[in-house]
Amino acid sequence: MTELLDVMEENINTLPLEQLNPARRDRFVNATELPVFERLRREDPVHYTPDSEFGPYWSLTLWEDIRAVGNNHHDFTSTENIDLKSIEEKINLEAALKALGHKRRKNIGFITMDPPEHTKHRKAVAPGMGPAILAQMEPLLRERAGVILDNLPVGLPFDWVDKVSKELTATVLATLFDFPFEDRRLLTYWSDMLMYEPGHGPVKSWEHKAEETVKCYQAFEALWEKRRNEPPSHDLISMLAHHPETCNMTLEAFRGTIVLLIIGGNDTTRNTISASLYWLDKYPKEYAKLKANPELVMSMVSETLRFQTPINFMSRVANRDVEIRGKHIRQGDRVLMWYLSGNRDAAVIDDPDTFCIDRERARRHLSFGVGVHACIGSRVAEMQLSIIWQEILKRFSHIKVLGEPTRSYSNFLHGFENLQAIIPKNTQDANQ
């Protein structure tokens, strides 16, 4: 089977379209996914995969179609999950949880709700990521970003993902949740435990995944009880505990919301912090532009979000029969909106395969989603990404990437597990 897949990969442009499975994880690990989507945009922008380890699904690869479906929550529901898990994964996790005495229930966070329920739950936490709260958080996050950078070794190789990307993300999540700061790295750890299968990330076995999932739930359920008995505060758990629409939410809804906030708060920022260094190193002229003009930081952040889309896709299920570009999508069919493909659509983005940090209309990307499910934490993400690079530019003349990263084993997340880097001791070293 492996040999067959290798042959198929080599002939991606001649493989019969009906045999093409865009969600194959190995492509994302090997960074060979983009030619697949280039072909689909050109030949079959509304593509059907009839048989895969994930079951049958449709792929939308053009900007216009992705936006149309993302904005149409009446015909395309989010209630049947937004990712793509194999049948084997579901069975194995359910068995592992059952062995611990926990029945696997469907977690119902607001990302897997449709309006009006979605609107009620989203409103409960939206103020915690609004402009007023972010303005209060900004000095603290800038201070903590500075501490992270000042503790980096100079002249010695280190893992950028661990020392910077994970650490900043954990810091922000702990601040948003008012989670014990000394335990902040549990948040990125649990995010990985929830997202990966055994043999990838920190997951050793299905039993290990189940055990850590339960620990995550228990920790946040304890915080929930604590906040319910305290005066209202500005952290997200307190907002959920005291908001009239969410204070009596079911256990499934609470767990689902926590999973959403942990994973959503982790993956976009963490992966983009890593990707920004990687692509600036690959495009030294763009890095030079940024150093010459630090005002380009926000534009660079937006371009990185487009160029290496942190969440590859979101999934919907058709509520009724729908036709898109002459293709008949039946009620109950799963539809994947491939954001990373829409972000490379030449009909919308000029020269989309070039990383350009001063791109005109740089914020025109799909990476935060569209419609009612557009990322609620987009401002938080942009703020921390901007802060870390503003602080980097104040401190270091250059940061150099050492070799290729270890890419995440995921078709959903577009990130790095490890990225070796070095801060040269002087400018001469930096230019070598």
C-alpha cells in the first residue's frame, strides 16, 4: 500500500481525479500538499473523494466557493463536527475513554453550533477578547514576551517552537483563562493531546490520550465551579459561568467550548509565530524589509497567515441538496472548505505563491474563516503576533533557521513540531 501511495504521489498531475484524496496526512508532513490544490483549482475546484480513511467528502478549493459556503449556515451546518477524523480514531478513543469509566460524549462547543444557539454562546465570551480587554492585556503580554526573548540563548541552537511559539501561546492562554501561570504549559500540552493520535506530538497511546483528555476536563470543571462561586471577572471561564445564556450550559457544551478555546487559542498563533520566522529566513529580502521598516510587522503577520494558513480547512455538512459549479452535493454530504487553497487562488491574490510582507491588502485572507464562525480570537492572535515581532526587532539583528522543521502530522493544522534556530552573537555572524 505504501509503495502504491508513493507512486500516486509522484504522478499527482496524472492521477485520475476520482482517486485523489487531498486530506492525506503524509502530504502535509512532507510539505507536498500545494500541488494537489493547484491541480484541483485548475481542473476540479469542487472535487469529490468517494473513498478515504475519513469516509467520502467534497473539497472546495476556490476563494469564491469557500466564502459562499462559509457564509451559508442555513444550507451547511457545523453541528456535525468541523474537522475530519478517521473511523479508526473515533473507535479507538471511545474504547480508551470507556476503559477509564468515561462514556465518550459529543462535545458541543459553539463552533459546532448553528445560530441562534451559536450566537448566544459566542456572545458570552466575545467581550473577553474585545478591544477594551486587549488594551488592558497589552502591557502585560509585552512584558511577558520580553521575558521570553531575553531568556533565549545567544550563539547556541535552540528549538524556536518550544522556547518561543509554545511559551508565548501558553502565556496568553493562561492570561485569558486566569489559569495558574506556573502550569501554563499544560494548556499547549493538552491542545496537542486533544489534536493528535498516538505516535505524534506528545501522544503515546490511545489510553494516554484518554487519560490526559479527562485530566484537562477535570481541571477546567474545577475552575468552572470556583468561578461560579466568585464575583464575575474578565477571564473567559468567569464570563461563561456568569453569563445568563451559558451559566447553565450542559457538561458537553462546557467541555466543547473549552476544547475550542484551548485549541483555537493555541494553533493559529503558535503555528504562525513559527511560520513567520521560517518564511522570513527563506525570503531574506523580505526579512531585510522588515528590519528596515518595523512598521511592516502587522502586514508581515497577515502575509504569514495567508502564506502558511494555520488551519488548513473547516468542514461543514449539507442540510439539503445543493449545486456548486454544476456539482450536485447531497443532503448529508461532508464539505471541506480548504482555506490554504483559497489563500493561493490567483483569481483573488496577485502572485499568490510569493511571500511578500508589504503586499497590498495583506489582511485579505481566509485564515480566520468567514461568516458566523469567523475566528472570535482573531484580534488576540494579531496582537500577540505583532507584539512578539516588535520585541524581536528591538533585541536581535537577525535570527537564523537551522535546517527544515519537523512538520505536524495533521491535515487540519499547518504547523511545526520543531524548528531549530540560532541568534548569532554579532552582525557578522548573522550575515554568514
